[in-house]
Amino acid sequence: MLIGGILATSDPAIIPGTLEISKMALLSRRPTRWHVVCNVFFTAFLFLHGPSLGAAETTLKMVAHADLKNIDPIWTTAYITRNHGYMIYDTLFALDENLEPTPQMVSDYSISSDGLTYVFTLRDGLYWHDGNPVTAQDCVASLRRWGARDGMGQKLMDMTASLEALNKETLILTLTEPYGLVLESLGKISSNVPFMMPEHIALTDPFKQIPETIGSGPFKFVKDEWIPGVKVVYVKNKNYMPRNEPPSYAAGGKVAKVDRVEWLYIPDASTAMNALIAGEIDLFEAPPIDLLPIMAATPSLTVQDLNPLGVQGWVRLNHLYPPFDNPDAREAMLWLVDQEHYLQAVIGNSEYYRTCPAFFGCGTPLESEVGAIPLMNQDIDKARALFESAGYDGSPVVLLQSTDIPILNGAALVTAQLLRKAGVQVELQAMDWSTLTSRRAVTDPPGQGGWNIFLTWWSSADVLNPITNIGVSGGCREKAWFGWPCDKEIERLRDQFARATDPDKQRKLAEQVQKRAYELVTYVNFGEFKTPVAYNTALKGLLVSPVYPFLWNVEKQ
């Protein structure tokens, strides 16, 4: 079968030692040139770049789901960069297992009786990795930068009259009117996470990447050992003072129990799996579903779904240029997509997926099927007619294909196949995921470096309501997520939801947002699925969370 655009087998040779694995892989698979390069390089990498630490120190090696190229978690929403952020940064509040925002860098806070003024006091013992103390002014600058890019942050800033530091330990947020999502915004668990940075870094233009990485979290980024396309290195922050509480999702005590963490980028899934089985790596973050039975049958390994909420797959359309600047062409995409077809192709095992038309997730308080008739009733002839009525002229539709993430690679291929059935010319442009996350920010026409479609997924924690789900934003080029839908009506409804406090009113407004999002086709939901991890049983303490893997609290026995 094809995994990430390269040949893989479901029965690789499992022999301890990477040199032997590489030899057997080369002899038994009639490998591509990429296989040869990948196996030989990985062998050399393990031997030449293994830990140089003393025997008393512990190193955790993880195969990450993507290559880390962009290190600014405010500039991009890419999960690999978000996960990098959680390693080195901290947050004022954090979401716990009850989905409640709880203090993290904050020691205590107060809310005025009129609901307009929030006073936050930082806890003692907070220091940046360069040794300087964390100040309220740092946090003010960080919140302002985050609020310029994140959808939930933008809504909070729209309601903000002032945000200032009273002194080094205290910051004050004053609202223009009562807003019930203040703490939920500050404790947002996933992209973009409101990570705190030193003021001189947080003053960077939010539409440009930060020049350096200085956090205050449980691990430090070792920039000198970062090799894009190979590995990322973190070391324990010995000066970090965790909260005296048990860990819970992103909240509680963040105790670093290993001395060093290495993220390895190994795009060949079978090579990564063999290294895990041989004990040369400790954790495989995103193994393909079809390889899970092999790992589950290996006594030394554990396969576990760490995300209790699952994820939602997206076909994201560019509203700026033809054909998807026309609503008929966008509606055509709804009639093209068959969720079961996508999920069978990219997941395969129904144990790990379900069809679901709800923009705000199935099994959630805001689950709804309003507006979903086109999505749940595939009609390729109708899609073809809609493309014709949109004036589609036969120009190639540029579809960005992430070849190193099997699920997204497969979803891109399915999308291309369906478009061709509807008479649309498709230009697949292959690249790794980290390159795609930079490319999708380009607003130039598709023929000049831009794009028409890309595939992605979001944790269900990111789509729970019309404010957290940036995909339904109609904020145009200034505020909408990549694809840039522009619609005053959906923004009016989202503003009403942000102000609503009654659950019944919130549900009604969420239905109206979903109805309008289906009319606008902000994105096409291709279903919900799970992405389990596989790890050596010597690892203990991995946390269950909609964001994973958190590597504090993890020890290697």
C-alpha cells in the first residue's frame, strides 16, 4: 500500500537493531530509492546522534507526526508547532479534564461585581529560560499578539477596553461589556494557544515569525541541536517550579521527569515502527491505522488513544480565487464529499472513525445536522452541474498534498479523484506538512504560488463552539483562517453567541451559525476519527488529553 506517498508493507521484518532492520527491509521489499535513503540515514542518525549524556540521565525519543520548521505557535496553527509551544512555554490558565479553565501561571484572580474588570496576579517563582523573571508586562504583550491572530483571542480583544500591567505581578483586563468566555479564552487548550513570551519577543509583528525562542515552561529548546528535517531537542528546565497539583489535561503540575527529549522526523512509517519495536525510540506519535495491529501484538508496546474527543477532518477551500470564490462551486464540494468513502480510504477500520455532519462535533452539547443535507447525500452529477453554473473554465485547481502524513495524503488523493469525476482539472502539488503550513498562508493566486484546496484536521477541542472553531469564521483576510471566508452575517451570529450566557440561546445561535456556514461552505467536514499513539511500555505517566502528547509527568523506567 501507499503510506505518505512511499511504498510500505504490513509485515516488515522485525529484528532488533536498526542495522538489521534496514538490511531486511532492503532485501525483502524491492524498496524505492527513498526507502534506501530513509533506512540508511536513520541508522547513521541513531549511531551518530544518540544521547551523549551520562548513564544517570534519561532521554525520551519520539517520532513526531511532522517536521518542525515553524517555531512560532502564534504565527501558525500547525499542531507540531503547538506541541513545541507546550514543551517550552506556559499559559496563564489551562484547561483541565472537566473542560474547566484553571489557573496555571496565575496564583489568584478576581472579577468585579459588574463583570467588566478582571485582575490577575502571577504566582511566585516564574522565570524565563534566560534567567529573567516573568512580569505582567510580558503577559500583556503576549496576550495582545495572540489576540491579533487567534479567532477566540480576536473576539476577546473586540470586547476589551484596556489591558495593562498594574505592577510586575499584576495585570488588569477591562471589558467594554460583560463577556462569559474570558477565562475559557485565556485557557484555550489548542491552536492558537495563548502562550506567554518575554515582552521583547511578544512585540514582534503577529504576522511575522518571532526571531528567537525563550519560554518559561518545563523544557528548554536546544536551538543549536535543532536540525529541520531530522530532529528537535529539548532539555529539562531545572529551574521550573510546577504547581503543587496533580496534572489534568493541560492544567496542574508540569513535572519534567526525563532529562532530555528528542523529536525525530522519520517519514517512512514502517521504519519508525521497526525502530519502536527494537527499542530504539520510545514513542510513535501518529502511526498509520493499518500498522496498529502489529504494534498492539508486540508485548513491549502499548497502543492507546490519548484523545477522548477525537478529531475532525477538513477540506479547506480558498474563497479568494476561482472557482471557489463562487458559492455554487463551494456547494459543489458538499455534494462531492462522501464521508464514509473518505474515512474508509484514510482510516479503514470503523473502530476508529464515524460519519458526522456537525460543525461543532458529534456527542457535544452543540451537535446539530442543520444544513447538512448536501454533505450527507453525495451526488456527483449535481456537483458537476454546480461547477458549470459557477462558470468553471477548466483551469487546474491547485490541491496541496501533504505526503508525509498518511491520513492527509490519502484524503488529498480522494479529493482529487472526486473532483476529476465532476469534470474538474486537478493539479496535485506534493510537499511535506511543514512546508504546506507555510504555503497555505500565501494569498497570491493559485497559478502564482497560491492554492485552491488543502486538507487538514482539527482536534474536537478546537471546534466545540462557534468561537473556538476558527473554521467557521467569516472574518475576511484580516481575521479569518487560511481560505479567508468573508461574511458579515456569520460574524454577527458569532458575536451574538460570544455574548450569550443562556445554554438554550447558545444552542439556537450555534444552529444558525452552522446553517450559515453550510450556505457559505467555510470548509467541508469529511468526518471524525481517532489517531492513537504507540509507545514502549517502559514509559509511564502519559496524559490523556485532546492535545497530546504532553511529555511532562512522563518517566522512562
